[in-house]
Amino acid sequence: MRYLALIQLGSRSASERPVPGLRALALRTRPHLIAVLVLSLALISAACGSRVATSQPHATASASPTAQPATSVSIGSAQLVAGSTGWILSDHALSLTTDGGQTLADITPPGVSAGAIRGVYFMDTQHGWAVSSSASNSAQLEISATADGGSSWSTSDLGGPAVDFADSTSAPAYIDFVDAQHGWVMLLVAASDAGYLFQTSDGGKTWQQLPRPVGGRIEFVSPTTGWLTSADQQGTTFTEKIYVTSDGGQQWATETVTPPAGFTQDQATYTIPAFTSPTDVMLAAFDNGTSSAAGFYQTDDNGMSWQLKATVPAGKPAGDVSPSAAVISKTDWVAVSIYGTSVTDVTQAGAAQTAVSPVGLPPDSGIGDASFTSTRAGWVVTNTSKCAGFKTDCTETTALYGTSDGGAHWTQLASPPGPTPSSASATATP
């Protein structure tokens, strides 16, 4: 089996690093508004040993998703999962679409506030998970699971209460499952560049805390093999490496890639793309202050070594140069430049590529959460910032855009439902 990765190389100060969500963070299952995702992270003291955290189910509810009228709300994260089915998270609702974003159904887990959701992941159109802060105790995390596309959810405690969680309600959580039984959750912690890593092998009935070298995005391709990249949040001290495990996350080894000519390994930033299915690709972007480059890397030895397979356009040097990347299959990959000026479709495992200048994306906007289910159908989340004066009276607007022709043309899709006076809050049954 071969595996793929995306890497960005750069030497930027913390103040220069981008708002999380505007980079190619493969799914970025980011649980809140991109506009408020600026995190200040420092060190945490998380146990390097293992402990078993028993899941305590306390809510199981059913709901029939019904289409909601579109309203203007901000979007925090989204992913096209399979075909025309995908999910969208705003501060008011977790929504599901089965028609590519034309209509949306509110599938927010009962008893869970959408604004408290820190991460969302759907393995397929039916099986999904959401990590949130408990409504009754912000120090307690919860994980909600569905096996029927959000029609019903079961919510359980994730680990025990911790002060770190109460202090980090806006920090993202990254979720990954390789099947209905084997899954992982990485929880970032405010004032830290580390995180808490949990693993389940019984479908979420119990969770075990595992050691972790750094907090960041995770991607597993089997119950034993996976990799991790640092979160690169604002205000953190980080060392960009690829961390690889061959025992399900019990131990991690560091790996790097061979940079292109003119760059060094310490100028690299590694990014895990959004995956339609687990595969062997990562993206790497490089920035030496005067020039930049980005490329898809692939592994054929479970992450022990990585080979450059295709180069794609990068952003301007001395800034955020990493494109937002999506992996469709082992041979088909897509990269959308950070400001939406180009969309590159890579096929034949890097042997061929086609680039287009997209039409329809808002100008001067950051691009994040790229996800494609084919070489033609995809989504991105845009973030547009405007200031009335110099760094004063600034506003940020996020929106979801879709393409059906490989990125050449984009259309803004329906927004998730906002709060209404008649909306009733669901409560969990003890």
C-alpha cells in the first residue's frame, strides 16, 4: 500500500502564521467559525502513559432530518463525503446535504449545542462522529455517534473532566475512523502546541488515552498505521515533522521528506489533505522567504519514507504558501491555492496534472477545507476579511462554494439554518 502527504516549507514567526482553517487541513473538521479560530497555544502537561477512559452513554435520540430554508450564517467547517453527500458545521447547526449543498437538513445531535462542537468526521454517508464540550460541564468532553446519517445519535463522555478542556472550548478536535470499531480523537488545548490523543477499538464504548508527540491532524489508513502533523496554530512553538505510528498510536517515529532544490527540511510545513478514503498521500509546501513550492508526497512503506510525486502552485513566499488539498483516490489528488487563484487536478499518481483559473470564488479570500469526491465535484470554504479602516472595523465572512467541473467554475451553496424564535432546544435524556 502506498500513502500520500502534503507539506509546506517555511520559516515564519508566530505572528505570521495563518488563522487555522485557511490552510489545507484535511478536515479540518474544524468545529467553529474560521473567524474565531485564532488560537494561542503553549505547553500542556498531558500524561505520556496510557489510561482507560470508560464511555458513559447518557443520551440516545432520534430525529428525522428535514430540509431547512437557507439563511445567512457563518460556516466553520465542511466536507463533501461521498457523491453529493456532505456535512456543514456553523455556529448554529450541524447540517447534512444529499444534493451537493442545494438543500440542507439540520442533524445537530440532540442536547448538543452546535457552537460547542469542536470537530466532526463522517467515515461515509451513514457513520459520523462529533466531539463537543458538555453543556453541563465545560471540563467534560462528549462524543456523539450516528450510524444512520444523523437521523439518530448516541452521546457519551469522552475521557474524564479536565481543566485543560474547560480552558480550550474553542480549540479544534480532529477525528478519524478506519472502520466502525477503530477510531482516534486528537484534542488540541489552548496555550499549548500539544494535545490529548484518545483511541477506541470497540466502536467508542471505551477510550484509551495515548502518548502523542505533538497536537495536530491525524490520519490512519489501518487500525495500526497512521500519521500526525503539527497543528501550526498561532502563538505556538512547533517543529514541523511527520510522525508515523505502526501500532495504532502507542508509539510515534519522526520522518521528514527530501525538499526540492533551494529548500531545506526545516523550511517544511506538512499538511494532511482531506481524504475521501484512507490513502497514502501527504502535501508538503516549502518557503525560504524568497521563493516557495508545494508538492504531493506518497509512501509505499507505511510512512517510513516519502517520495515527491507532483508539484503544485504555492502561495507567495514569506506567507501562507500551503494550498488546500483533497485526496480522491490513490491516484487522483486536487490542490486549491490558498487564495483561490488556481485549482490543480493531479491524476495518474502524479504523472499528469491540469490547472485552471477558477471563476466564481470571492476575490481576496482565504481558501480552506477543500474536499472532492471526484475529479469534477468538490467544495471549499472561503473566508473574506474586510476592514473599514487600517486594521479597524474589520469583519470576516465565511461561505461554502461548490464546483461540478473540476474547479473551473464555483457557485455559492446554501447556508445552514440560523437561529429562529420558534426553534426549540433538544435536551438529552439521562
